[in-house]
Amino acid sequence: MVEFGEYFRNKTSNRGDNVKRVFCNGPLKYIGQRSLHQEIDDFKAGLEGQNYQEAFLPAIAPGTIEHWMKNDYYPDDEAYLIAIADAMHEEYKAIVDAGFLLQIDDPDLPDGWQFMSRMTVEEYRKYAELRVDALNHGLRDIPPDKVRFHTCWGSYHGPHKYDIPLRDIVDLILKVRAHTISIEASNPRHEHEWRVWEEVKFPDGKVLVPGVVGHATDIVEHPQVIADRLLRYAKLLGREKVIAGTDCGLGPRVGDPQIAWAKFQAMAEGARIASKQLWGR
């Protein structure tokens, strides 16, 4: 923000500062049962008659919740994060018990680096690992094969020049108790990081969902570009370990819902092209 101060000041000025400040000033307790079960029921109703193999519902990781809710009650970060994880465990378990995959959204695992610029990488790794441990505490008793983990560097449109490299935190991401890992991978700041998997062995028993279409542009990716991205990952990890995905949620970030749907259509076509090359059908 120091280097691009004018840019961010203009964005804030144009947007207005309407962010609500939330504070924790007492013991945390989950009270969202009614809303959660209504959302689950609505999702089940929407899926009736649809042809699909898996369906997931997202929930937020403790570390990302902590980022937006200031602690004025618990004695330290660890106690606060464990309290958040204990509260969210109820939501996590309810989603899985309803028969859905649980997707944990944790953009602040890498994104927090942007707010901790005075930390060394090693200091930030300790900071991030505490938040991964809290998430795993929240995921206790939930089978890893019922969990997807999504992380990114924040979906806001901006320079992203100082995002922490994937290589510096990849082992922490893989530490999460999740069968499937979804990582931002197609935007111009991070597309090159497929090379990390030339050095880091992707674990057996896990699946990677690289983003092959993105929210950073309204340009609809060509299906062959998407196929090429998938083939690159399949060559490194093995074809059974790769599923096509998006960098982040497209709805709020691209210019129009039609563009989002066009990106999904391109992703499906690109996946078909890649599958034909990998399996011959």
C-alpha cells in the first residue's frame, strides 16, 4: 500500500468506507443453527433433479474470521483462535452430516502477509501455522475426504505485487486436514507457481484443484488455454490428482453474471479437451 498509496486511496475514496467493525467482547458461542439449516434445506431443494457427482457448501476458516473480528476478550491469539474453531466446528459438522462436502475458505492464510509486512517470512510462517492448527482443531472428527480447502491471495482487484510466494507456505497449506486443496493459479501474479510442484511432492491421497479460470479479468479464457493449464498440472501430479477449478468466486468480481457463466462453460470445455488427451476419450 505504501508503493501504490495513491491507487488504494482512490479506490477507498470511490468505494466509501462502509466496512463494519466487529469486536469480540465475550465468550464465543455458535448461534447460527437456524440460518445454517435453512441454507442447507434450500441447497438440497435446488439440487433436486440435477445431475451432479459432488456438492459442497463453504464455511470460513478461524484465521479468516479472526482477521475481521477483533479480539477484546481472550488473553491471546491462540485462545481466541481455538474459541472460534470450537464455535465453527458445529457449522462444519452440520454441513458434512447433511451429506455435502465441506469447503473451508481461507483467503487470509496467504493474504494476511499483506498486513504483516514487518514480519520476516519465518515469523509469518509461525503466525500462519498457528491458524492452520486452529483450523485442524475445528475440523476434528470430520473425515478429511469430506473436506475441501480453498486458499488464495485475496480476490480484490489490485497490484498484488507483494503477495507471499506459494513456495514459502505450501507445506502449511498441505498440513490442513483436507483431501482436496483449491489454490488460485491462473491470474498473472500466480500462474507461474505451478513450478512449485516440480520441487514439492504433492501428497498421495490428496487432490489439487488449481484455478484455471479467474476473477481478475472479464476476459473469458480460451478452452485450449484452460486445457493447457490442466495438462501441465496433470503431468506433474498425475492425472487422477487434478480437478479444474476457479481462482476464487466469480460472481462478485467479474462484470456480469453472463461472463461468470461463460467462464464456467469454457472451463468445462477445457476440461473435456484435457481429459481426451489424458484418457483418450
